[in-house]
Amino acid sequence: MAIASVSTITSASPNSWQEAAELGLARARQTLRGITGIKILEEKARVEDGVIVEYLVTMQVIFLLEEATGT
């Protein structure tokens, strides 16, 4: 039986929302195993002097929990 868990993270990029999502996924891969998908919950941008200076995404990272061993 497979059981999944979800971790919500926010990631940023100076270039695009797509890059922010890719950077967030790359960072999540460093500590989470068994990632099966992501869901973008929100896209925002930080603006300074009328110009977008940072793209932010909040996303859920879905991953499978490892099977417990022994009792």
C-alpha cells in the first residue's frame, strides 16, 4: 500500500514563475525522496519602482512515504 505526503514550499526566481518552480523542485529533491508531482498553489511577484524584480511560487510537493521496516 502506498501512502503519499505533501510538503508546501515557496520558491523565488528573478527570471520567471517557471524557473521559481524548477528551483523549488530542485531544492525539495535534496531532502525528499519519492517525489511524484507538484501542484502550484499561487504565483506572486515582488515589484519595485513599477518593475517585477522577483517571481514567487507557492507549491505543494507530493511524495511517497517509505514503507516502515520492522516493529
